[in-house]
Amino acid sequence: MGKANEKKINDYYLFVEYIRNRTRNAKYMALRTEVILMGHPVASLTTGIIEDEFHNEVDKEKFAELNAKAYTLTKPPVERATQGKLRNYRVRKVGFLYFAEYYGEG
């Protein structure tokens, strides 16, 4: 195999890894954007995001239909009116785009 072919293969793998990384990060960016739009820009940048295993298991069929997953913020913002923590969110994939919305506590 020549150097030109090795470079093409290497470039291909780098491109695939780049795309995979960007799509993985897109769902987190959609979630962080939703938190910003809800009026909590600092929390959107400082919180961690983990998969919400409980809601993903309980609502498995519903999420499969919607092509969605639930995520939980590790340091959620607090809603001013009710003092409730805005912890759980649902992220849907539509085509190559991701959309997040607050999912509630229940």
C-alpha cells in the first residue's frame, strides 16, 4: 500500500471520528441551548449532563417512537417562581438535528 492510500485511509478515519464526535456533542448543545433559552445561561455552562436511566427505562416505547432520550443535569438551575430544580430534559433527534425540552420530575 502506498503512502497516498495510507493518507486517504487516515483522512477517512479522522473524518468519521469528527462526524461521530460532532453528532454526539450536538445533543448536549441542544440541551444547553434550551437551558439558556429558559433564562439560565450560567447553569447551562457549569452543569454536567448524564443519561437519565430511570426515565429512559420507564418511557422506553414512547422514546423509541420519538427517537428521543432523557438526560439529567447534575447541577440544575432553580426556577424562581416555584424554587423547583429544572433537572430532567428530553432530547429528540429529527434528521440530523437535536431538539431539547424540559421533561419534568415525574
